[in-house]
Amino acid sequence: MSIKEWPEGERPREKLLERGAAALSDAELLAILLRVGTRGMSAVDLARYLLSEFGSLGKLMSADAKTLSACKGMGLASYTQFAVVKEIGRRILGEDLQEQMVLSNPKSVADYLRLHLGHEKIEVSVALLLNRQNQLIAVRELSRGTVAENTVYIREIVKLALDEYADSLIWHTIIRVVRQGRLNLMCSLQSV
């Protein structure tokens, strides 16, 4: 059954206008973004199919073009739409974090690093330089490694902190480990 044939209060667009975006399920939000379904599937059905294939909105939005195009009803146009939505969300989150750049607890540090480094496919080490109030002064990339290794010299970290007049710093290495076909994210945080 086409979405146009649904009762008005159950249609995703009308539901959003009436109750707000927070009232919609993941599938309904995705259906609005998709706009149309495929033969035999409404946009909501297609959204449900995609969510079941990928497991979550985050994984779906992070899929590469080849993986997404392999799914029924998806192609490069859908991939570019999803990439744009993800980037807009990342930028909005970045603006929010920029306004409150006090990194006073592990959660705020993790949120910041997830936003800025979560997409990396190789090992990356960065230093977050802070003032006495734990406000972020600067972020400096220390090194980029390979899929399996990354080298950082302590003298470079100390020199960087002194050059930037930082009162403290957080040194972070993002490590991607593939085990049994699954990607796990490991983090090494050190405060100096």
C-alpha cells in the first residue's frame, strides 16, 4: 500500500508537521529523506529494510558507496544524500561543541574525539591542548600511522605543549582493530 493511501495521521511528513521530528521512528525519518520507495515497497518499507540490513541509522549513514549501492533501491544519489546528512549533523555537533569547549570530564573528551576522529580508517594521534579552565586552546595532529602502527615521540608532545603555552594536554591515539570481521575502536587517552 502506498503511503498516500495511509490515514493522514500516520503518514511520516504529516506526522512530523503535527507532532515534530522527535515523534517519528528511525524508519519514518529515513523514509522522509528517501522520499520514494521501490517497486512493491513504500519509502517506510524501504527504510525498515535498510535499517534491518545495517542495524542502525549510524551504520547506514556511514556505509560506503559500494556497500549502499548493493542494497535494493539504493544508488550513488542515495549515498550522496546520506553523506550530506551525516556531514551536516557533524558540523552542527561541532558548532555546539565549539561553543562549550570545556573538556573537564572523560565524556566531553570522548564526544569531541568521536566527532573529529571517528571516521578515521588508520591510527591517528592528536594532542588536545588546554588552559587552566580546561578550555580547548588547540588540537594538533601528532602523527598518522598505518592500519597497524603509529609512532609518537614524547619530546614532540612536550615541545608542542610548551610552544602553545598549554597548562595541560590530553594525548589521544585512535586505534582500529579488526577481529573476526568486526571493527572495534580502541582509544588510548593520557593526560599530562
